[in-house]
Amino acid sequence: MKETKEFLAESQELLNLMINSIYSNKEIFLREVISNASDAIDKYKFAALTESNKLPILDYKIEIIPNEKERTIVVKDNGIGMTKTELIDNLGTIAKSGSKEFLSKLKDAKKSDDISIIGQFGVGFYSCFMVADKVEVLTKSPFETTAYLFTSDGKKNYTIEEAQKDNNGTIVRIYLRKDEKDGVQYGEYLHEYKIRELVKKYSDYIRYPIVMDVKKREPKLDNKGQSIKDEYVESIESETLNSMIPLWKKSKKELKEEEVNEFYKNKFYDYENPLTYLSLHVDGRISYDALLFIPSHVPYNLYSENYEKGLDLYAKGIFIQEKCKELIPDYLKFVKGLVESNDFSLNISREMLQSSPLLKRIEENIEKKIVDKLTDLKEHDYEKYLSFYKNFGDHIKFGIYSTYGAKKDLLQDLLLFKTLKHGDEYISLKKYVEEMSKEQKEIYYVAGKNLEQIKMLPQLDSYRQKEEDVLLCDHEIDDFVIMMMNDYDKKPFKNISMVDAKTPSEEEKEKIDTLIAENKRFIDNVREALKEDVDEVTFSLDLVNAPVCLKTKDGLSMNMAETLNNDPTRKEGEEVKAKKVLEINPNHQLFQNIIKVQNDEETKMYAKLLYDEAMLLEGIDIKNKASFVKRLNELLLKAIGE
């Protein structure tokens, strides 16, 4: 006898909400039905192992049967099925979760580790009504002799009646809506290619075979086994659509590099093998499996606004979310991969994670594992690490800078630098410190736009003479990172372009004061000529080959100032200025000749040219190029005329 029952008022409201609001993507209906089928098989297996009246072990599978003529999709399983009471409780009462209740019972019995249930919410079944006019559920429990048929249009009511079904399990028949003229083409879900695509995307790692009968078209053969032109034989074959065993579930010993590389290229649309990968299996306070990849080259859109960081998220074999950004810190955004955990707390639509401290713990654990992997790579395969560093070294630096130095201890030994003494070779901070003389108490560095420009800096000449090494920092972020680090191995960093890079002795101070006093007229003229450009003019006893150099004071270098001023987010009128000091080499022949000039205006012209020269050596453009050229031409004409 058919019984017609109405959904409760609040259930009707929730049903409407689910169909129209909760799920953001209509195609996930197939994921939900398959998940429920897998869930039902899990329950049957558990019952077969624990019930006193032992149930037979079956050849478990989930079948998908599309019917284009009837516009139906059938999803069939040989799982636990439902009794009449369970059918009313789980499908007739919206948001009544049979799976959740089942897990609760397992937890009470302390057997929750014996089985994994995918479906946490009974509402998943109702996602079918996003694409269906009507849904039928034919089900039979091994604990009842009668099968039952549930039918509903997902609106106000549903019917339940006795039905005929020989074996336990559930058959869900979805009657698809008519195609919309300028909207959703529901009939697309009947096509083999679309079903394959959805199973591969969402349910590839369900641990039971998902099978579908597919048409095979092969050439017709003659008596000699040769194909006959334009003649074919069609047949129907049952095909398993899912992989079942996730690659990331395999132990490290089982993984083959070839299959990992192919998985990476297919999954993340890369044309090259990854540089390296991590297979993680973590159990304990947090439990998860992960397969992570470091690309061998910079992704083409890594620095675009549209780039999204994140790892793909799976829960119990089901694909839940693409690029879950909470699973990876910003500075490691180039890492690709996926994470699966049975402990994730999902929202009602299974599409997003509920706020959970588990996410943060997994992110921190993954971060440490990646850093450990990079450290191991640096120690045991330096050439491969060097390849990584050339591509992603700035991201490691950003990890230190963006956390205001909080990650310094974690990341500092991953940093590499080119130096004055080592040429094109990269070295670590550890190696730099090991090579320091006993007298050297600080780590010297200098920053600029590129290595060629940095190597031209006059400040380096004295370090070359003394054979002291200097870190050559040619990336915009370097200055800021070193500022955040402050020191390494208790040895402070010193920017040789800063006035305080070296503390002069009393003898040196006296000598400089004497030079300033003896050349007061010259110094006054230079200060007057450059009053808009520099904050101070003095002499230097460290310059070797160059007549002048520019240094800065109060902690802000010209390189840092230029970087900050080039920031597109900087507001107009908020220009940052470094306090510049022009240092003059008293031993240079050019200075010796200029001080002989008795014309103050001519001296000022020389001063401006020397300042422009110092700016060029710093790699900074001269603001008024026309004035520079005019002054240079005037002096050339004067020299030629003489």
C-alpha cells in the first residue's frame, strides 16, 4: 500500500534552501549519490564482520546506468540498504543523518577506527533535486524481508510503498529536468564522457569500483584477421571508471617515480616533471595523507593577480575543494598537491571546511615537512636545490620578511647568496660565517639592482683590498629580509653602504676633521651645490679607486627607498627619502685638481657632476639628464679649449 507523507514545514524550507542555495555547483549531485552508495557498502561490510547473524561477503561495487531515452541516471549499490523506518528517518526528515548517527554509535562502542563513513549529512541525497524533477529510491535491508520504494519530487511530499527487490542494497533513479533553452543542459549528465569526467573529478578514489556499461566500437575483421574498411562491430562492456587506490595512500616504498611524475603532469597540467615531491602519512594528534610537489619551473601565472594558492582537499576519498588556501602558507604558494584527512569538519554542502584548529595544525605540519625536504635537498642534492632556489628563493625570503622575522630560525639556512669573493657561486650564511676571519665580527652585505651594478660600487674596493667577503644582494627583497633577520649565528649584518658600516678610530676621526677644516671652502661649495640632494658631505679614508661614493644613514638605504617608492600601493605624496651622505676620496687625483680651482661656481659644477657619477654607480637614474649633459659638455669644451 502506498503511503503519502508530507515534509514538515521546516523540512520544506530547508529542502528549498538546499536545492537553490547550499550547493554552488549542480554537477556535484553525482558525487553525493556515489558517496551515499559508498557509505552504504561501508555499513554492510561492518555489519558483515560484527553482526551475530553473519552476512555474506559480497563483490562490492557501485553501478551507474544512464538512459538517454528515459532521461534517467541510476546509481546502484549492494550495500546495507534501508528498512522502512530508516527510509523515513533518513530521507523523509531533511537533515536527519543516518551516517552521522551510525558514527555516533561506533564511537560509543569505541570502534570508530574500524570503518570510515563518507556521508556526514543526510541532506546530500537532496542535491539530486538541483537537476531532477523526480527521484526514486528502491532499497532493501538484509534485516527486513520487504523492499521499499521512496518517491519524491522534492517539493511538499513523498511516498513510500512496498516493492520488489531480490538483493539488499539501494537503487537511486534520477529523472532529469528538461534542458533550459538558454541555460543548463541537464541532458549532458547522460553522456558517457560527462559521467567519466565527474567520477574522475569527484569520486576517483572511492574504494569500491564504480562501473558503467560503455559502448565499444572496433573495426570488423575478415577471415584473415584484417580490418574491413568502413565496417565496425559495436559491443557493450562494463568499465571501471575510478582508480580506487589514491596514489597518496601508497607507502613511499610502493610509489614509483614514473607514476608520480605522470600523476603530477596530468593533475596539475604541467609539461615538465616536478623538481621533487613529498609523500606524507601522518598519524597522531593530527592524521592526514598528502602528496606535495615542487615544480621544476616557475608557473607561468605565479606572479599574476589571478594566481590562487592552495592544496586540493579530499575527505575519505572524495574530492571536496580545489586549492584550499588554508593548507599552505603564503610564502610556499608555488607548492602544488593535495591533502586527505578523515578528520576534516565539513559544512552541510560538503563544499567548504568549517572553521577548525585542525586546518592550522595541518598547515604548520606541512610547512615543516616542506622545509625539512628542502633542507635535505640542500645537503644531499645541492644542484637540484640550487635549481629550486633560482626559481623560488625569493619566496623563502618572503617567508622571513612577511612574518617580521618570526620564521627566521626555520628558514635562514635555506638562504643562498652570491658574494664578492665567490664570484658566480652561491654560498650559505653558514659557509660565510665559517670563512670569516677572527677579527671580523659582522656579516657584510650590500644591495643593488643587479650584480653588474653592485660590483661597480666604490664601497667594495676596500673590502677587495682586505680580502673580506661581502654578500651581494641583487633582489629587491634582500634589504628588507636582512633587516628583519638582524643577525645570523649572533653576528649582526652590516650594510657597507651605510655610514655606520665601520666605526672610525680616533686617529681616523681626527684626520677627517683636519681635512674638512683645511678644505672648508671646497666643502662649503659642495654642500651648497648639493643642498637639495644630500644631507651631509664629508671625506672618506676607505675609498680606493673612486673619487666619491654615496652612503646613507639612519637605517634606510637608497635601494630600500627606491623599492618602497616603486610600490604601486604607495599613496601620492608619501615619497620615502633616504638620508644621503656624499663621501669624497681625499687621495684621488680628481679631488687634488678640483681644490685648485678658485672659481666657486665651477667647483659647484664639479660637485654636481661627482654627485651624478655617484648616483650612476648606485644604479639610480639621474633625475635631470639634460642638466647633467649640459654640465659635462661645458667641462669638456673647457678642457679641450685649454
